[in-house]
Amino acid sequence: MSKQLRVAIIGAGPAGIYAGNILANSYQNVEIDLFDSLPAPYGLIRYGVAPDHPRIKGIVNSLHEMLDAGTIRFFGNVTFGKDLNLDDLNRHYHAVIFATGAIHDAKLNIPGVELEGSYGAADFVSWYDAHPDYPTTWPLDAEKVAVIGNGNVALDVARMLAKQADDLLTTDIPQNVYEGLKASPATDVHVFGRRGPADIKFTPIELRELGEVADVDIVVYEEDFPEGWFNEDAEGVTNQHRVMAKVLESWRGREQTGAKRRLHLHFWHNPVEILGSNGRVTSMRFDRKGEEREYQLQAIYRAIGYFGSALEGIPFDASKGVIENVGGRVSGLQNVYATGWIKRGPVGLIGHTKSDAMETIENLIADSPNFADPEVSTKGAVLELLRERGCQFTDWAGWLHLNEHELELGANFQGVVRERVKVLSREEQVELALGGKYE
Ligand code: NAP
């Protein structure tokens, strides 16, 4: 029998849970503790996927089974660098895996980016998904809005801004978000890509879905589709590109129905400057193939990619926003690993983090014969330490309780069946998970 291992994973999003599950299935004698800074598990799925994407949110069901199987213990409301540091983890575990993801916006370095009305998409996503560390209100007062970027986050943001709030009522949309979106005066949402329509980073389902949003007219511009704009034999062209080219083609010359809102797709628009008056956004300038273009806009959402955050004591590549690593082995440290977006950067769909986790876990298991036994190896010791430090951590049973509560709230919310109603504040989530007064 292989020697017993104790492994800590930091980050209970898909990357951390897949890593834990793969480790539990490939190494017989292992105890895994999974920590998250939030009281609830599931990271990006709970706080990054748009409310109207139940198919993607459904991944939670398999993650739930992985955590419910018993080998992995979940502890929420535990922040690495505050409640636990690397020395603590080294004292209690043979190995540590960081799966902290990438939750902030990549920076757009152009003048005017700091003006009021210029927002990072990641912040907006955190708002509409009711992340407990974000304000519950969002200034939705613009009629003409820009979304910068041609990835799926740009589509999420554009769709959420264009959709009629009433069409979101059956999802897990928080009530404050519903009310905010309902009052939005938006008439036009402009999505700007810096490259051409053949170079979009969307995926087919998400692009097609845009054309099916009720009471929204899609507008594409003939200038962006010159003869031969899509070469299906070009290097790197996949079936996905072919499908998306057909979708875009079907929108050319599409008749306007007089819908309440319009969603415009512009290509080859390279951001140059955001202009404003009295500190507020009034317009944005782009370079379109050497020609200057300016659009009157009152809000700009920058969806140009996510960026990872540095962790105390862990080597970090600040140019890429990832932990320095080779195949998931963190550079310069013994027995410390990384997986998911903090390992390879914020690209790829949720499922892709599985292959990532496989590589990291293979390397961890290969290294395991050389792991030194931790100083403290009882299961309760780390919990004692957290208690001593006044950390009110949640656990799996607590999450089940909170989950049940949110589902019940949703079951009859003001006469509508909502998928769930998330508890907004961190404190209330913790109270509920601890079986406290919010029953
Ligand atoms: P992404 O797919 O990498 O797209 C980023 C976009 O920003 C690209 O179009 C990129 O253009 C553009 N960009 C980067 N820097 C720019 C700049 N300085 N000026 C103008 N444009 C700039 O990233 P993402 O949208 O954040 O998505 C992250 C991952 O999550 C992706 O794998 C995505 O598919 C996934 N995701 C999936 C869903 C879903 O519903 N399935 C939803 C959200 C996210 P270039 O291509 O020219 O660099």
C-alpha cells in the first residue's frame, strides 16, 4: 500500500474540485482538504457563469457528487494569506495545490480607461452573479453601451445588457440584479472586436444564442465582410469557425424588426481612447484599419480577458498573471502545485481544466515518494488552528444547508419559480452554513 498522503487544495472552483477528484481516484490512500475564500463552493460556476446559462451551471451537479463522495473535505470562508499561509499548509500537508483561478480584468492600457462609466467585465459579472464581495447596485443608466472584446465573456455581458430582464426571471438572477436590469434604458449595445469576423474567440452555441434573444435586433456591417472574408481552408480553421461563419453570414442583411434593443457587432476596431466630460464617458475612439472612428457612448465594458492574482509566498509571473510552474509544479518550491487558470492563464472552457488537473496530479503522484511527512498529521489540527485564529469556516454540511435554503427561497419567489435565490452577504451565508439564525 502506498503511503498515506494529506493534500490541501486552495480554491473550490471547477479546477480545484477536478484536481481533488482525480487525485482521490488515482491515489488510494489520500486525505484531501479543499479550502475556498468564499463560504460556498463552485467558484466560477456560482460567480462567473451568466444566470441564463443553466446548461453550464449544470456542471455543478457532477462537482457536487465529487465533493459528496467523502474523500474531499470542503472548508469555505478560509482565505489563503490571511487565515492560512504556506508555512501552515506545509506543517499540515504533504503537498499543496493552488487552484485560485483568475477573477480580475486584464488591463486595457488606453487613455480615459479610468473615467466613470468605463467598467471591467469581470466586475459586472461579479455583480450580476451576486458575488458577496461586490456592491449590490450597478449604475445602469446608459442608452448606448460598448463591449470591448470578441470572447465569450463579451457575449455574456452584451447579452445580459441587451436581454429583457423579465426573460431572466426563472433563472437564478438575484432580485437586485433583476431590478437593475429592468430599469436599464439601454437601446444599443455595440460589441467591438479588434480583429476580423474570422478571428472571433466566441464559441458557436454562444454566438448563435445571441441571434435568438427576444426583442433584440442583431446588426452587422457590410464593411466588415469583404469578398472572401472567410477562408475555410486557411490554417487553423476549425469546424467551430465554419459554423460561426455561417451564423454571421445569416445575419448579413437581416431585416430589422423594430425590436426594443439593438446589438451591433463591429470588427477591426482597435481601441485608441475613451473620451469624457466631467469625469464621465461620452465617447470612444477606435482605429479601424488606419481610419479613426468615434462612437458616442455612455458606458464601456472591457471584456478583454481575465487576469490571475499573486498569492503570498508563491512565485508569480506578473506579465501573464499565472503562478510560475512547469507542468503544474510550482517553480522553486517543493511539494507545491498549481492547476486551472492560475496555472495556464484564463483560456478554455470549464471542461478543459480536467486535462490540466490530470497533468498536475500525475506530477504530484510521481513526486510523492519524496514527500516529507508533515509535522502535524491529524485531521482536526488544521481546524483547531483556524478556530484559534477566529476564522469562522463553513463545511460541506453547512453548504448543503445553505444550498437547500437558496433552493427553497427560489421555489416560490414572488409567485415565480426561480432556479435559486442566492444569499447575498458573506455574513448571512456563513450564519446559514453554521446553522444559525437565518433559518
Ligand atoms: P478570450 O476568449 O481570451 O477573449 C478575449 C477577447 O479580448 C479577444 O477577442 C481578444 O482579441 C480581445 N482583446 C484582448 N486584448 C485586447 C485589447 N487590448 N483590445 C481589444 N481587444 C482585446 O477571453 P474571455 O472572453 O474572457 O473568456 C475566457 C474563457 O472563458 C474563454 O475560453 C471563454 O470561451 C470562456 N467562457 C465561456 C463562456 C461560455 O458561455 N461558454 C462564457 C464566458 C467565458 P484577440 O483575439 O485579438 O486577442
